[in-house]
Amino acid sequence: TSVSDLTFNHTGELLCYCSKWKKNAVKMAHIPSYTVYQNWPGVAPGVMKYPFSVGFSGRSGYLACGNDEGKCHLFELAHFK
């Protein structure tokens, strides 16, 4: 599946990417260890729908994911708070 949007957090440690062509296709990768978080985002199947864009807040405390329905899901990243 093609990637439609991707973004790094402010430290370059996390990469979040999504695909608007596949349902619930949002992933987050930890760059130093080259691992993809399998338990993220942890929302119920079907809630995310088709993600269009992703973005971190200034200090990476939050991640926003916008979808095809015009909704934005906001996730708190406790490690960066």
C-alpha cells in the first residue's frame, strides 16, 4: 500500500506514516531501533477509517491523525510530556 503522508517528530526519533487508500493504515516506527510499534494506535478496528494526514505537536507530546470523514484523532504521547 502506498504511503500518502509521513512525518518525523521533533527529535527525529519517531516516524509516523499513513495511507489514505487502506482502512486504518496508520503506523509509527522507532527509527533508532528500526521497529514498528505493533500495538499502536490501539483504537478499535474501524475507528480510524481512511487516514489522510498525520502530524506531531511542537514537542511531540501529541499526534494528530486526520481522516476522510473530516475528523481528527488526537493521541497523547506520554513519553514526550
